Amino acid sequence: MTSQLLIAPTDTVWRSTESDQVRQRRRNRRKRPRLTLTLVLVLCSLAVLAPLYVTVSMAFKTTAQAVNGNAFSLPSPFSVDGFLAAWSLTDFPRGFAISVFVTTTTVLGTILLSALASYAISRNWHRRFFRWSFYYLLAAMFLPFPVLALSQVTLTGLVGLDNPIGVAILHVMFQLSFSILLFTAFLRSLPEELEESARLDGATTGQVFWKIVFPLLAPMSATVGIFAFLVSWNDFMMPSLITSDPSLQTLPVLQSIFQTQFSNNYNVAFASYLLALAPAIIVYLFTQRWVMSGVTQGAIK
């Protein structure tokens, strides 16, 4: 009896020590992925922030500092001569107005057309025509603009849309597939009882959509609009190929046209880049929470 009493506490202590070691190993396993994730996030942040820092630093330098100085050094003194030169050289107000027109048309057209098409598809999913239409639109996601560039340039020239209006229409068309995917996933999660109640009260399909469904799509509409804005504002290839008149080009294309005139004036070049990037950066900083929440809701629902 005495030996059993002496062995029991020892066995309990050994088991307690073993369980502590197991818990410690589990903690170590959890820390490794977190450390790896932290390192990856730091590297990704540096990959984005370092070029942005160089752009801002070079834009506020004088020509002599930009040519002879270190790209990572702070401007001393700060100078806005690069911005003034870029403003006049690229005719920034005109290019900015054209970019705003194209982007605004793209955002509004993408939201309206995608919401209408997605509503028709989601509420008629049991019909083969609408179901296959959805698959057809998804297949279009695998056809990037460079593959269709020649045919699009030819068609827009034939119908007289080789201008910013044609660019905006093509931007909307190429944004429909991804936008309809997000809207359809979100719409299929909304209860149809609200719509049925409205129809019992005499509401038409159009009234149901505009007064009940479309307001509920506000979070996803914001997400779709932000994606459309970023794609349209930063696009270079489509405007450069579609628009025939150089005076009607958007900001990214204007920068490329006047690139040779920047010569060694790196401060002017970086100031021009910053002027074009600033609107997209500002919009994304203020709307990134809608982007993440909208994509998450669309993916889960």
C-alpha cells in the first residue's frame, strides 16, 4: 500500500510534465505559421511601399537632385517644379477630365448592367437559357483584351467609336463577367419573400428591382464600382489602341506620349506618375473596407 501511494504522485507529476511539453510543442507549431505569415506580409508591404516612396521622393526634388542624388534620399529642399512642368507638358486638366469621363461611365454602366443581368439570372436559374447565359459570361473572363484587340480596334473604327466613348463601352463589356459573378452570388443569398410580398401588393418586376432589390445591393455595388474604377483609371492598352485622336487620350497614355520629352528630368516624370496615381490611391484608401467586405460576402453567400 505504501509503495502504491509513493508511485501514484510520481506518475501524476510525470504525466503533468508530459502534457506541458505537448502544449509547448503545439504553441511552437502555431508560432511558426504566424512568423512566416508576418515575414511574407512585411516583404509584400516593402514591395509596394518602397516604389511609392521613391516616386514621392523623386517628384519633390529638383532636376539636379533627381539626376545626381540618391533615389531613396529625401528632397532637400522640397520643390514643386516637377509638378508644374508635368501639369503643362501633358496638359493634365484635359487628360484628367477625359479619364474622369471614361471612368465614371465605366463605373455606372458596369453597376447597372451587371445588377440587371445578375437579377435576371439569379431569379431564373431554373431555366436553361439563363443558366447557360451565366456560364457563357463566365467563359468570357478567360478572354483578355490583347486576344481580341485587333477585332475590337477594327469594329470601333467602323462604327465611329474610336474615341473615349468607345473605350468606356469596352471597359464596361470587359468588366461584366467578373461583376455578374459577384452580383449573382450575392443575389442568390437574398430571401425572395420580400419580392413576393411586393408582387402581391401589385408591384411590377421593375418596381421590385429598383425599390427593393437594388438598395439591398449597395455593399456589392460599391465593391463592383471600386474594381471598375481601378481597372478603367489605370488602363493603358485599350485607350492607346482604340482612341485615334491623341488629344483625346487618357492620363496613362498621355504620359507615354510625352515620355521622350521628360528626357533626364526624372522629377518631372515621377511628378507626372504621381499626379495620375493619386486619384486611384485616394479612392482605394477610403473604400478598401467595402472591397474586402463585398468580396467576402460574395464568396461566402
